[in-house]
Amino acid sequence: MLKIRTVSDTPEELQVALVGHLTVEYLPCIQSMLEQARNRKSNFVLDLRELNLVDREAVQALKRWKEAGVVSIHCPAYVDRWVRQEEQS
């Protein structure tokens, strides 16, 4: 289960915290939030401090979002390593 909590929502930035398990079924919701931020020309920031588990599809999405300019903060070390591995493949 994943809880998506809005941390801040200003004209300049939408920051959300992901709490729990980030798996494929939650990706469309996060992608929608990203697109909303883009439509209003806001930065999109993901706070991953309370992320406990990710699946491969989620890691691939994190990689794509990173390439698209999404900023991830407080990323757990194992997730960061996995994303970097995906970037190299």
C-alpha cells in the first residue's frame, strides 16, 4: 500500500511524499500529478524518505521521471543504487 501525501503545493512547486510501497499500480496516479505540475509549469518533487519497498516498474518510472526533471529527495540508498543501475543499462 502507498500513501501519497502533498507536502507543499505552490505555483512554483508541487512536492509529494510517498509513504509505504511504491508498486506499478500507483504509477498512473503519480504520473498524473507530474503532468498537472507540468501543465502549470511547477517543479515536481518526490520525497522518498518513508518509502519502504519498490518494484522494478517503479524504479524504471523513477528513472524516467528523473530524466524528465523530477527531483527526488531523501531517497533510500537501495532505491538510489537501483535507479543508477537502470540508468547504466
